[in-house]
Amino acid sequence: MPGLTQSLRRSLSSTIKLPKSTFPVRASPTDQVKYLQRCTDDLYAWQWRSRPADRTFILHDGPPYANGDLHVGHALNKILKDILCRVQLGLGNRVHYVPGWDCHGLPIELKALQSRRQLGGSLNIPAATEVRKAARELAEKTVARQMEGFRSWAVMGDWSGHWKTMDKDFEMKQLGVFLEMVDRGLIYRRFKPVFWSPSSRTALAEAELEYREDHVSRAALVRFPLISLPRKLSDNPLVDTNHLSAVIWTTTPWTLPANRAIAISERLVYVIVQSRNHGQLLVAEARLEYLREILKDDLEVVLPSIVGSELRGQTTYRPLFNAPNSREHPIINANFVTDESGSGLVHCAPGHGIEDYEVCLAHGIPAYAPVSDDGKFTDEAMPSDPPRLSQKCVLGDGSSAVLEYIDSEHQLLAQHECTHKYPYDWRSKLPVIVRATEQWFANVADIRDAAAVALSHVCFVPPSGKLRLQNFINSRTEWCISRQRAWGVPIPALYHRGTGDAILTKASVSHIMEVIEERGIDSWWTDDPDDPAWIPAFLRDSLSPGYRRGTDTMDVWFDSGTSWTQVEGVRGRSDYLADVYLEGTDQHRGWFQSGLLTFLARQLASGTTTVPCAPFKYLITHGFTLDQDARKMSKSIGNVIPPESIMNGTLLPPLKQKKGTGGKQIRPTDQVYDALGPDALRLWVASSDYTRDVAIGQEVLQTVHISLHKFRVTFKLLLGALGDFDTSQLYPYQNLHKIDCIALLHLAKLADACRNACQSFEFYRAVNAINKWANLDFSAFYMEAIKDRLYTEAENSPSRRAAQTTLYHIYNHLQTMLAPITPMLVEESWEHTPDAIKRHCQHPLQRIISVPPPEWQDTTLENDLPDLTAVNSPIKAMQECARSKKEMGSSLQSFVHICLPECSIHDSVFYRYLPELADLFVVSKVTLSAKGEPIPIDISTAKWSYVDNFELSDRRKGSVHVYAPLDSKCPRCWRYVVPETSSNPDILCGRCNEVVSALEETASSEIKKGLPQYTC
């Protein structure tokens, strides 16, 4: 064999085509800035120009509240939306995503007031104009700060066109919806009990409540002396009509001054019992033992089996908090009365209970609520002795004062503490009360049937969301839409200065809207109270006291609920306005509900459709974010993870308890982690099954970091391998090796899995599939199998170009699959893509997802894989055994012989793959024989050997041998394929000799032509 030149002998490694790429293993913070711009603002603008308008996908933003800093819950929500939009971009659609913010409401108002006081402002309640100015400034600053945060997460959208509920255009559209509901008769005013927050001094909607299970109340058993009885009872000599009382049990004794009736159930059985200390008592038969236990009294039954229907409408009692000569109150029937707790008789205060109000209204009993805005009794609570209760807090000393008075009148039977479920204001975290006030309501009862029809056409993810939303809507009859605050959109009502009667008509609201359009909404508060411009001409009468503007504002859920007006007309005529609403599961009782109800109200008012439809086609909900111990995140616990700390590498380790500090928690020395960038935050979101609560913590993020690093390494490897490749060198599928075809089969399956997962909004399934493919099918299988071809074959050899063709397809599809999830990484990979490839490929973030060619789904290959795997597994196990005994290092330092079951070797899958089996198993040589045939190689001469059995897919068994090479190692490719007879350690295998000889010939030719000499 010809000898090697001295220069080539010294530098064989330089003849190896190792992958080289400028793509960095770690992201550069400096470069991330330009990548962020390209994959967000630039991409959104491009797709809006380039994609067809008739294929517009609309994701309507559920507006985050413009109050406070962003947290990982925001990240989960916004990134999910962005991934979904980018998937739609990959499906060839134009995306319409305009971010919005909810800016009105109590939290911003309170925070603005607090900031004002901290800056030295008055401690008194300021005028509405001051409140509105401070709140607007706070909301503007918060929106700007939150927008910066959202954009740093690589969320693309029309940020310059964002909307806010405090924008004039938004407010006018909201008032337009309100006007249509007024015209339809869906808005009305009523003195009715509503949830009232004494701490916030405003009415609350159900969606603004939090229910605590550990609330403690002072419960009481109270007796009310009966005045009149049905003749059947009054004529019974066993009944002491002068000392007979009805027994009620209540957990809200403070409502007793507002008592107007006692409710019984006409289906229950009642008894009259004799008490040693309290005379005769009327109680449900089923509650007798309970009463005996509480009173520690034998309670002898005087008269049994009194059916509730006998008491209804014929029995009255004396109230406890009015003058002795006040009129008697009735005992009435109510369906909500049961004998499961209490006494089987329920005290009714229609001014402080929604069920009480409804049943009393049916009997003509008016509501009465002697409680002020701040939750204190008024003088009317006890007309006979006002100072006894007046100005006392109903949830504090007022309740105690009520019980003290009842006890002094000898009507208190017992009292005890009771732990039960109770509503709290979700903002102030303080308990609320039910209190009758004059409020504005929207009629929901007339919309519920239409809502059921509309929701039947909506796709819910997860499906359980449908029943949840239906239940919330079915449980509502009215929606209290008025709030007693300054920061919001005014309810455009006028009130007569003499009678207080409210005017709210289509004509009056239309007039007010015209003035707002001209002067701005703040003028409702800033204009002179007597400014006549706000009063429509038909109400101006020189003889009347005139009208004043109201001070109530609209519920913020009405604000955000009408945000669908922001996407009206984007797509033209359509049954639904938005393709997707996507928010947290708590929005079933909030934004989803208010958006659906206001949209249906518009439809009913306008009569534009005969079939009700929702404003959304898909309704997707996600869970809450928890720490890795499944705890809710809280600053007091110390488990809050700011999103920016994940991206910039300043995530702190968890708090730990230090001995000797009395249980005090301290944080270890600050620890800096890798700056993971927005892609890590995004990959965490995409990896999570968001339909449940989502955990995040150090262990979770470490897993995400490993995956993200794997993707980077994969891109670097692919780019390095394709450094000298041009798309003109693509090989047709039929010219590829079988191993290449297997790799494309794996790729096709991955592409299908990702596409199906993304289209069904199960992004975590796509990420799982990519991770599995990257670690097993690509790294462990394909790259290991083609390294020899890729690095040691001649540059333009068909074998090497076939491998590069396969890698080119892998590179393109991997970019496309990761584009919605890690757009920064994909943008960076494009930056380092060779120009020869760029010229013939579309930008990966702009591509339409392509379906792999059908030929890649080769069923023959798929059927072959189980048998190949069946042999590969014991080979790897035996190699690992040899490696542990230091008998071998690289897997190339082994030969393999396969003994097949009794059959013709030529009919086996292994014979068809024989030329590629060495690459497939990453060994230096593979031979075959059938069972019963002699092994063609004398394995006994090998320095070491192992044998194991395998089972094929048809249950036939064979054996496989792994043994030490019987040939020498090629110094260039490291395969043991040089005949052992050679005594020259520098001799190359035949293939490497051809490659090096060609390089040597090329170098000599360049010298003769006077060109720079080829250096290896």
C-alpha cells in the first residue's frame, strides 16, 4: 500500500469532517435583544401584511388587571396564548391578537388613595375627581410596566394598538352595549339585598367573593312569642297560648333587628314541647333531640304531629326589636327550610338575605336593612332604644349587643361558636354582609335559555369547563351591576331632586352619551352639579326641582365583559367574534360569564340573529400555579418565583429553617443560576398540562433547562453537519440508506404527533414527544449510527450526502416544531444557518407547517424496527458489561455475530440491513448465520466474548455474540477493519485510504497550479 505523506500522517484528524458551526452552546444576552424584536414585533407585522385576511384567527385577550407586578400565573396565561397564536401562524392563518387591560375598579382606586396619602395627601376621603386622576395615573404606569414584562416573554401581538377599559373609545362602546340593554328592558333598579363589603363600602358581585371554610360566627337559639294560632291549636287545652314561642336558630344574630317573618316547611312535622325554664316551644320533630342536647332539658312533648301546612298563614308572632305594641309578624312557608340543622324554623330578614327577600316578596313583605354603608347599625335598628345598637359594627360589637338585648328580654335560649363557610371580599380579604340597598341590576333570567343554546356550540378545553360555566349561569337570575365607587364608568342615570326617582331610558342615556363624547367621561364628575347640558330637553321643567347625575359606577365585570366590542368587525360577518377565549378556571364565574351574558344581551336587544351564539368558538381554561410542593404561592411563605428571576438567572433557593432561631426561616446565601431567557419560561409553560394546577420550582426548572440545553446542542450539531451542504445536493428518498429512512420515519411520526397535539391544544404532549425523539431517536440512534459516514466519508460521497439530506429534513422540521414554543432559539438558529440553505428555505417562524411526504411513513421499515431493536438491546447490555470490566472502550471496539433462528438468512430483515448493521449497532463488524450453521468466524480466538439470546416479533428465538475485534484499528476512522496481518500501525482501511489519497491528489494538483497548498 502506498505510504502516506509526512504531513497527512501527522494530521489525520484534520481530514475528518467534524461539525463546525458559529451557533453558540449558550445564549448571549446581547443577541437576545435583536432576536426578541425579530420574533415578536417584526413577525407580527409581517404576518398581518402577508397572510390572507379571510383566514384570520382571533384570540381575544382576557384583560389582566392593571394593578401590581407580574407573577408566574401571568406568564402561564400570556405564554399559552402566544403559543396558540404561533401554532395558528404555522397553520397558515393570519393572527389577530390585541392585548388589553382591565383598569377600573376598587383595587386600583384603593391603591391610588394609599399612594396619595403616603405622598402627604389628605387623610379625608377626596373628591371623585382626585380619586379618578390618581387611579388613572396608577393604571397607566402599571400597564406600561406590565406590557414591558409581557413583551420580554417573547409574546407577539399588536402592542401599539393595545386597548384599556379606561380608553374613551372602549368606554363609549361599553355604554353603547348598556344602552341596548336599557332599550331591551334588561336594566332596572331595585331595593334588594346584595353582597355588600363594609371594608370597601360597595356592593359586590358573586365573582368578587372568596369563601372561607374557617369563618367563626356566634350562633344563637332564640324564641319568638306566638300571638295567634290556628283554631285547632288555640282551642287545644294542652297548648299554653300565653307562653308558647317559636324557636329559631341563626348564625347571623345581627340580622334579628331586621326580622320580618319566620319560615317553616309545610312538608315538615312540628311538635310543641314543655321546657322547665322557657315555657312551651314550637320546634321541628326531627330537631327535638338537638334542642334537648343544647338546652340540657328533657323537653316533654305536649302536642305531637303538627304538619307545617297547618301553621302556614294562620300563625303570627311578636317581633323582638320593635315597640311592644308593634304589629305582629307572620309565619310563612319556604321551600328552603329543612330539618337537617337548626330548629326547623328559619328567621327571615328580607333586607339581609337573598332567599329571605324572594320568599317575603311573594308575601308582600318589604325588605328592611337598618345598616349603614360601613356595616354599622343605624338608629332604625331599634326604634324603641336607638343608642343600644346605633353605630355598632354588625360583625363585631353590634352582634354582641343584639344578643345581650335578647338575653335581657329572656328570649335567648342558647348561644355558641359556629365554624362555617362564609363569603369574604376578595380584595380586602374581610367578611362581607348581605344588605338591601338601591342598586342597578341586569336581568339574567331572560338570557339563561339563550346561553344554554349558545354554549352547546362551544368547544371547551377541558370539557369539564362547560358544566362549570353552565352551573354558574343557571344559578343567576340577576346581576348587580352598580358599584358605589368613583373609579369606573358611570351608570348614566339621572335622579329627581325631589322624589329621588331614577330616569334611565334610551333617550336619556343617548343624550348623556352625546355629552360624554364631546366632553369626556371625567366631566360626569367635574362639571357643575347644576349644569343643564346633561339633562335632555324633555326633562327640563322650570317648575320642578330638576335632576342630578348619579354617582354609581358599573361593575368592572361589565367593563371587561363588553371587551368583545374590540374584535367586532375584524373578520367580517361571523357567528362568533373570537376563535378563542383563554383564561384561568376562576373566570368561569367572572369574565367568561360576563362576556357571554353581555354579548347575548346585545343579540337579544338587536334581534340580529335567531340562533343565540357565544362570542367565542373555543373556551380554554388553565389551572393555578403552585410551588413544587403543590402549595399556593405566597409572599409570607417565601415560595413566590418572579418570572424575571427565571429568565435572568437570579432565582433564589428556597427558604430553610435554621436551628436555634425559634423556627424562623432564613434564605441561604444568594445563588445565581444560568440565565435561562424567555425560552425557558416558555418551555415550562408548554411542558405543563395546563388544564390542571401547574407546579413550578427548582426541580421543575432544572428539567426545563436540561431540555432547552438539549435543543441548543441539537441545533449546533445539525448546523455543524450542514455547514458544507447545499439544497442542490438533496438526495431523493429512494437513494437514502435504510438508516436514513428509519430516521425520517421517526421524524414523520414526531411531526404528526406534534401537529395533532398542538391542534388539540395539548402542547405538553408535543414537548414530551420532542424530548423523547431528541434523546432517543435522534441522539442515541441516528447520530450514533451516522457519525462514521458523516465525519469520515469523502465530502461529496453519496453516503455522506444522503446523511446530510436526512439531517437537512430533520433541521427544518425541528425548527418548525419548536417555533411556537421556543421562538428565540429558532430565530437564533436561523441567524447561524448557512446562506446556501437560507436561500432556498423560508424563515422558520414564517413557515406553514408541512406534512411529511407519505413515503416517509414506510410500513416495511416500521415492521422491521422491532426485530432490529430486539437484537440491539442485548448487544448494548453485553457491551456495557465488557466496558465495566475494562475490556473495551468505544463500542467500535467490538464485533457482532447474529445467529438467526432456523430460516433462510437471505429472507431475514438482518440480511436486507447487513450493509448497514455495523452503523446501526455502532460496531466495527457484523456477521450472520442461521441456527445449526457453523459460525463463519472463529470467535474462540477473540480476547473476550459474550453471548445472549433474543426473541423476534414472531416469537422465534436466536442468539447474538459480542466479542473482541479480530482486525486492527484504522487510525483515521477508528474502526477495527484493518487486516490483522498488517504490521504497519499507520496503515488505513481501504475506505479511508481512498479518501486521504483523493485529498493528497487534490493538494498536489493545487501546488502544480500555483494555488495555496491544501492543508489537512
